[in-house]
Amino acid sequence: MSPDDERRAQSRALHARVQAFIAGATSGAVRAGPSADSFDALACDLARYQAEHVAPFGRLCRARGVEPAALRSAADIPALPTDAWKLRRIAAHPPDEDERVFRTSGTTQAARGAHAFASTATYVAGALGWARRLLWPDAASLRVLALVAPEALAPDSSLGFMIARFAEALGGRASFHWDGHALDVAGVVGACAAARAAGEPVLVAGTAFAFVALADATATGDCALPAGSRVMQTGGVKGRTRAVEPGALYASLAARFALPRSHVVGEYGMTELSSQLYEGSLAAALGHPVGGTDGYLPPPWLRVTAVEPVSLAPLPQGARGLARFVDLANVDSAVAVQTADLVAVRADGAVELFGRAPGAEPRGCSLAVEAALGERGEGA
């Protein structure tokens, strides 16, 4: 077997193990013991594979004095900062094996991060598995009304890709109302009217920026939806339009679509991750509680820790620090990801979000980027 064939076989085996973990977690079948993958064992095996095949991650391990073969805990895996995705290719496979490449929006910096996937199957398994628990635990079929660009216009958008998979899973009746530049307000209003006429509940999904634009362009009643509908909103509006407090935005969305406040759900995700977090309010209101009704809930295959900004050491529960993620679904990139987002992780596992760390890139993240890319940013 050639080295490339061996790498591909390793990747397939790891994808299969993570997908089995996701299937077990969403069915309640994950159990302890030697017959099932533990989170830490699987995370460490992913890190060993990535240290061998993802050059920046391997370099970071060496700079930190971490021997991949000796890893036993996910907490000991060096986390690759999100800035590394803007500066180097973070992938275990060559570009000609890419099935998909997702890119950051580039709204705050000129450089765009890129996350290459040799297979999106694990991403899809995780996205659908957690959405079924938090976004539609009560429904097998929903219309989808998306305030994002369709895949044909934005093939590198992870959000558009995910919503398209949601639409397929929910029956395929979907409409997209963003062309990359402007919101099709008339189309949204028409889609809402069609749903009311049919009496069919809707999943509305989009960015906070798009929802603010919709609110500015419509009147109360224009977008009322049938009972059983729900809204998923993601992202902020800083730098794109006027600032809107989350509470005010949620109240506006509930009023605009004639929904209970519990049926407006925040989503947190990023291009460098393959997994998403959701607020638990809808699931709780529908009688399918997963965790707390406030805060963002990570799936069982995603571990979130708040870390100190300089040392990147873990902080106690409830303390505010930078968000570190260990995402088992990141099979062919980096299983451990360090961000500059401020969070606190509560004792119940829910994550509170506080936006980006103020000022420049936190020193701990900067040092990790330097270590991953070489002292002067040299190397692959």
C-alpha cells in the first residue's frame, strides 16, 4: 500500500469511528467501556493522524514538546488557532482530493480562512444529528426559508451548505432569499404568505444581519408564520449595520414571525469547526429538553473549554476566557481549535458567549500561530 493509500485508509477509518460516535450520541447509545470509543481516545487518535499529515499541527506539537503517541487526554492536544487557517492550508490531504472547501466571510479581515474537506459525510452526520435534537425534535417535515445564498451562488459557505442539508432532511421544500449582496424581501414575504395559506410550519434560517435587514423592510404581519414554525439565527451585526442587542433582536424576530420567544434559537458555529452549538429553549419548550434553556449547548462530540488568554491554560467553570474547542468531526484538519471568542462554560455544560476578545489577537493565540507556522512564518 502506498503512503497516500495508507493515509486515505486512515482517514476513512477515523471518519467511520466519528460517525459511529455521533450516531450513538444522538440515539443515547454512547457508553463507557472498551467496546465503545471514548471521546478522549478518539480525539487523541485524530491528533496522532493529524500530527503526521497536517504540517502546521505537527509543527505546533513539536514546539509544545507534545509527543502525539503519548497523548491520553483531549485536554493535552495543542489547539491550532483560527488565524492559522488564514495563513496555511490545514488539511491532511492534497487539494486534488478536496470534496469541499469552506471559507470565512472575510468581513473583518482581508485574509479568508479556508477549511478543506476530503469528505463532508461526517460534517453532515453531526450537523443533522444535533439539529434534530435542538431545532426540530418534534418534526420530520418543515418548509425551509433561508436568508442566505443558495449553494450555487456560494459553494464555499458552510452555513449555506448546512441549511441545504437541513432542507433535504426536512422534505426538500426550500427557498433561498439572499443573492450575496441583497435580501429578496418580496420573496421572503411571499414565502411566508404561501406557508400561511398551506398551514405548513417553517424553519427560517439566516444571519442576524439579514434578519435586521428584513425587519427594516417589512411591517408587522408581513412575515407571520403558522404555528409550529421556528427561527434559527446565527452571527452578529457588528461592522455591518447598526448594533442590535441580542434580546432586542430575538424579541423582534418573535414578533416579526408571530412566534413564541422560545421558538427563536441562536446557533453558534465557525468555518474552522465542523460542529455547531444551539440554544436549548426550543427543545425545552417542545418537551424534548437537552440541557439548559439558556446558553449554547454543544453536542457530545464537541468539547468546549474557556482558557486563559496568555497561557491558554484551562479556567474554572463559570470563568470567562477564550474558547477552545475539541471537535471530533474535524477529522482531516485540526481536532483542537483555539479561538479569540470570549466564553464561559457553566457547570451544566452550557456555553455563554461574550463576543470577540477586545483589541489585537490575544498573546497566547499569536504565540501558537508562530509555533505552528515557524518562528518567522516559514514552512508549509
